[in-house]
Amino acid sequence: MPHIKIYIHFVFTTKNRFPFLNTPEIRQQVWKHIIENSIKKNIFIDQVGGYAEHCHCLVSLGSNQTIEEVMKLIKGESSNWINKNKLTKEKFEWQGQYFALSVSESVVERVRGYIKKQETHHAKKTFEEEYKEFIRLYKFEVREGLG
């Protein structure tokens, strides 16, 4: 059995950044479901959190998992579950694009804390500001449809 520890910090938004996840209660239900479903799919989610229009997941990839596959499983299934359980008035969708950043073992605890504190973090900074900061800090090339 290989010994692998590859952390990826995923950030993905709701379709058109619509604030579907606009209450702490909805967010907690969605985050809990994402974790429970990921366990069934053998996806190790270390931390999940977010705000009204986005989600952060810190994932430790398995030896046979790809970034694309993990995102499809998390986003696709959670979107179906949200709609099936009518958690939102309108049809729920995640945006097609996402951020995926590698995380060094030395900063895993900091990323966990950052994800845990999304509620208070976004009381001070909008997702739009955070998005622009991600683009600048990580030197992403902005393409149509991201975010």
C-alpha cells in the first residue's frame, strides 16, 4: 500500500455566484452531507466550509484519485442532493470551474483554520475581494466562467 499525503484546497462557487447557501443552517446541512457522501466515495475531506455563494474543501487525495474526478463527485452529487431535498427555492447548481491549490504539510493547519472561519472571514471580506486576492496571490490566468 502506498503512503501518500497530497493535500488540495478546492474552492468552488454556486452558479453565477448566486447566494443559494444564504443561511448558516443550509450551509451546515450541505457541508455535513458533502463529508458524509465523500466518506462513501473514499474521498478524504479534511475540512469543509464556505459562505453563501462558495465552498472550500481541504482534501487529501488517494493514490487513484484525480482532481477532476474528486470535483465531479463532490459537486455533482451535492448539487443533486440539494435539489432533491429542496434546500433552495430555485434549482441549485455549482459553477463549472473551480480553484485547486496544492497545500504543503507545513501550512495544513493554517488552511484548516481559514476554512473553519469562513463565517467570520466573510463578515469582513466579500467573496469578490477574496476571489481577486486568489487570482493575484496565486497568479492564476483568468478565463471565462471561473468563479
